[in-house]
Amino acid sequence: MANLLKHLAVFSLFLPLAFGASAATVNSQYIAGTHYEVLESPVRTSDPKRIEVTEVFWYGCSHCFSFEPMVSTWASQLPEDVNFVRSPAIWHKSMELHARAYYTAKALKVLDPVHQAIFEAMNLKKNKLSSKEAIGKVFVAQGVDLDKFNKTFDSFGVVSATKQADARQRSYHVTGTPEMVVNGKYRINAKMAGGQGGMLKVADYLIELERKSQALAP
């Protein structure tokens, strides 16, 4: 009996070490510089009271097209303290047109159908949508009045939102699409995260990291 108690006592000494090692493994599952990048200068988010997750995308990107249903499902299940937003990438003139198309659809409150229609036009139908007129046809096919489309597309609000998206992606130091940025602090791409599904897992990890950080803040 004495030997049994002695063995139990020794075993109990190692339990905290075992659990501590397990916790350390979980906490270091994703490593800065390996699975995600920490931005040198944090970028201001739209709502400081919530954890913001931004997807940087381009309608002409086939990887973004395949990622769209995955990220949409993921975003629909996020808790209330997380705010998911999209930000179109802009590297040349045609991408600026596509960014304006995104913000036009948002302003006209037809984002869901038009967002998908533009993705399909560029990736399935191989339509480059390289002019306002070509983009307008997509909107009209979704029931939008052409005059209303033209006025909104050229409006100050849409042009301003497009310029802000351009400035934002530069601050994010985006290198491709799709990429994700968590709370203006952490940038994730598929190569670092091990695929598109990995991007969402790393985003989940960073959301929790931010949540704990905010809970500890004075």
C-alpha cells in the first residue's frame, strides 16, 4: 500500500507538466512568420468594438472564385463579436473597375446576386469585364436599372470607397489573392496557412488570440 501511494504521488507530480505541454502545443499551433504575418503597422478597422476579418479578393482570380463558397459559409457562422468584410484588390485599371462594381452593388443593395454573377462571368464565361459597359450588362441581367447603375458607378461614394480599398491593400502589404487580414494586425495567405481551408483555421486561431488580448486589456 505504501508503494502504491508513493507511485501515485510521483505520477501526480507529472500531471501538471503533461497538461502544460499539451496547452503549449495548442497555443503554438500557428506561428507568426510561418503560418501568418504580423503587420509592422496595424491598420485601423471599421469597428473597434468588434474583431474585423477582411478578405482581400479579385473577381478575376480563380482561387478567389473557388474560395468564395468556403469563406461565405465560414463567415455566416461567425459570432457577433466578429465583423467580416471584403476588400477588392486593385493592381491595375481593370481591377479598379471591378472594385467599383463591388461597391456599386453594395450601394444598390444587390451585392449577393451581383457578387456571384460577376465571379461567374469572369471565371466561367471568361468575360474580362474590361469596361463599365460590360459590367453594366451584368447588373442589368440582375434586374438593376442601367441609368441607376451608371450614376452609382460614377458616384463620389463609390469612387471614394475604391480609393480607400486601394490604400488599405497597400497597408496590408498584400502579395496576392485571396488573402485575409485579422483585426488589421495579421495577414494570412494560402501558401503560409497550407491551403484555403488552412487560411480559415488560422483566422479562427487569430480571432481567439484577439479575443483573449481584448479581455486582458485594461
